[in-house]
Amino acid sequence: MRYKVNLEKIARLRKVNGYTQEQFATELRITQSYYSQKELGLKRFKPEEILIISKLLGEECEGLFEACGEGGDKRAGGNIRPSKGGNAPGQRRNKCI
């Protein structure tokens, strides 16, 4: 099974929990503009960023991924694998891994 970061879920949960992109960007130590590019799938989330986001949202890292089938999505750019240890990560450039 292949997976990709569920960018729509991250954006939805961020909003539902009352966070702004600016607040997430501050937590990730990046600019709001750069965070926006990541949430849109134009840039990739780093594993440590997915871990921080999961903690902010109260979600398991694995819950921020979605299955994308056997063949994968060749159009995109995600590169993070969910694991038991908690690692996690158009045009949306969010490829299956």
C-alpha cells in the first residue's frame, strides 16, 4: 500500500481547531508564505514538521496520511512514510510513497 500526506485534512483540522497558517508557520519556524506552499502541496513537509503538526492537532501521525493505491500518483512530490515510530509529510505535488 502506498500513502501520501492528506493536505486537505491538515488544512481542515487546522481551521477547525482555530489555528491560522501564521500560527502553524511559527511552530514550524518557517514563514506563513512557505507554510502556505506546503499546505497547497507545492512544497514538501519534512518528517519533523508532520510530527509537530500531529501534536498541535492532537492526531496520530498516521492519521495525516491517506492511501493512494498500488501504483501511486506519479505527478506529485511527497516523500514521507508513516511508521509505527510516529514519523510522518498539483497542481498539488503530494505523491504517493
